[in-house]
Amino acid sequence: MKKTLDSLLHLAGANKCYVGYSFFAEAVSMALEDPSRLSGIRKNIYLPIARRHNVSMFQLEKNIRTVRDVILRNDGHEMLEELTGRRFRRKDPLYPKELIEIFADYLREPDPSSR
């Protein structure tokens, strides 16, 4: 089965009815293209997306946080542990930047079923 961002987000409980869905997907795609963008996420990822969609940075970040919150409410910690092999404690904050990085890293790895 081919790994896709849409299928991952669907498994995580996030769906396209959230405004932040497309913003989050675009951020992951940009991080996939160039992982160094994550070191300056506001300038290198958020700002271009906000300009493209004619929204403020505040609105963009708020909508991406909503997607993060939905994922975490839907047992996202367990899914993230499966994707990364790392343990995530529920009480520790997970920043949107970290979630974008996790999804991008997972999608960058070759699909084991294609071997």
C-alpha cells in the first residue's frame, strides 16, 4: 500500500472539514521537499502558505494547531509512536512543527511493501 499524507491524516482522525487540513498538508509537503525549511518554519513554510491562501499568520498557525489537537484527541500519541518508534508522553506538549516533521520524515522513507 502506498503511503500518502491523506491516508495518514485520515487514520489519525483528521479530515478535510478542518480549515487547517490543507494548511497542514501543504506544510508537510514543503518540509518533504526541503527539510531545512523546518529550522525557520514561520518564514520558510508558514509565511508562504499564509500568503498563498490570503490568511494571516495567526489564522494559519491556529488552524494548524487545530489539526494537531484533533490528531492528539484521536489517540494520535499511539499512532505517532508507531510512525517514529519513539514514546510520546501525553503531558508533554507536541508542537505543530514537530508533528509536521514526523509526518514528513515518515513519508520520505521508502515504502517497505514496494521492495
